Amino acid sequence: MSDAADPRRRWDGDDRFIGVAEASAFAPAIEEMTVLARRPGWVAEEPEAHLVPHLRAASVPGLRLTAWHTGGDGVLEVMAEHPAGDSRGHVRQRAWALIGTIAEPAASVRERHDGDTAIFEVVTGIPDSPGPFASHGHAVRLTLIPAP
């Protein structure tokens, strides 16, 4: 059994310290998202009009939207509460269920924590391809806090 403080551990009980493969087959999609996210003017205007109605209509048990606004950088800031005592796994499940209501064909989600606050930084959009809409995207910062 490995020591709990061993920095090589990837989860409780990890005694291999290394995975079984790499994920380079998915790298082109990740790289495409990076290119799109850096494209000037790619983030669509008025995310409150385009995204908030979907977020408000979502039925994610235990999650309550409390506020939203769009910053000068075009990022839609969304705040929500989850039940106090939720595990990180439960918070993540609730967040992903909400994110799923606005997700487009391409998406990147990064989760980070600041104490009890969980922050999900989301970039989602439509890549370059034939279809009914031109390539565009959205940037969303979803902040989840425990309900008082």
C-alpha cells in the first residue's frame, strides 16, 4: 500500500502511479477548441439572451440559480447554490447537468475550487463545418456555492 502523502498517487489506493495509455487520438479536437477560443470575435454577443433561458429552464435537482451577468470580456458569469454538505462529486454532477443544457458540439470544461466554492470555466461552441449556423462560441464561468 502506498503512503497517503505520496505525490505519485492519482487516487486512494493507487499503487501503479501510471496509467495504461495516452489520449493523443483526442488531441486534434482539443487543439481545434484552442484555435477557436483564440479567434477574435468568436464568442457570441448577448449570452444572457441566448444561454440564460436554457439555464433557467433546466431542472437540476438541488441546484438553484441565484444570479447571472455578462462581463466586459463576454464571459457569462452564472452563480448557483447547491445543498450544503454535497461532496465534490455531487457538485460536479449538478454542474455538468446544468452545463449540458447549453453545450454545443465542442466544449471544454475546467473545474477549480476556492474553499467550498466550485468554479467551472466553460467554453462551448460550434466548430467550422457546414451546417445551419456559422462557427461561434460562448464563454461561461459557473460558480457553485453551498446554500446557507
